[in-house]
Amino acid sequence: MRKLTVKKLDREAFRPYGDFVSLLRPAEFYGDAPSVFTPDMLQLPLAQHDLASFSICRVAQRPNVVDTSEYHSAAWEGNLPLDGDVVLHLAPANRGKIDADAFEAFLVPKGTLVILKPGVWHFAPYAVEGEVSTLVVLPERTYANDCVVVKHAEDEKFEIEMP
């Protein structure tokens, strides 16, 4: 079985999949203590939808074998691990066919907002330790209207080597 080595989250390495920002450690603040502000840190286009829907995906540690992935054809997706670090497995958008060799795994520190482009293969994150709640931002009802979930064939499964 192929194994993926988890990469440190880096803007250039992650660019094919979208963008990210650490909400807990912004690069720049405006104003003076006790109240400082960092505006417009990252935008999430919502396709033809007017509403962003905020959901929680709570993940517990589980075997690090990837056997399922999904994508959204039109929707961008935001993920923000709130109380622990997670690993995301991702592959570039293609024509809806899993290419196991195209996947990469990224360590996403808690408090770091990740934005995924439409079509990017992904699925529920993997908790590095314990149980982690992740805020998921999608257009309303994306799970019902724009979600293609695919089980990996046996030769398309892979294991994530955790940090």
C-alpha cells in the first residue's frame, strides 16, 4: 500500500488546492490593545449561493488509511480545526476519477483556516491526537446538491504517515 508523508502547510505547496490563513496568529494587526483588528483575512467565494453555511465536523483518531474521498463541482469549502491539529488528504480537481498518486497530505494546525477550490478531492480530516472539532463552511445544502463521494478501489487506497 502506498504511503503519503505529511507535509508542513506551506503556501506554495498548498496553492493548487486553495489558500489558508491562521486565524489565531495573524501576520498583521491594526489598532492598539486592548482591541486590535485584522480585516478581510481570506475570502470564500460561494458560487451562485448567497449564504455560507457553517457546520462542525468532529473527528476522532482513526486508522490513517484513506478509502473515501469527495469533491464539490461548484462550491469552495472552508475548514478550520478549532481544538486540535488535523491532516487533510487532497488531490487536484480532475474529471471525477480518483488518481491515488495525485494525493498529498497536509498538516493543518488548529486555528488555521483552509479554503479548498471547487473540484479538489478531500474528505473528513484526520485528527492528529484525540478528538478534533473542525468548522466547515460551505454554501447551504452543498451536501445534498453538490457532493460526489467515491470509495477508493483497493489499489487506490493509501495510508497517511502521521507527523
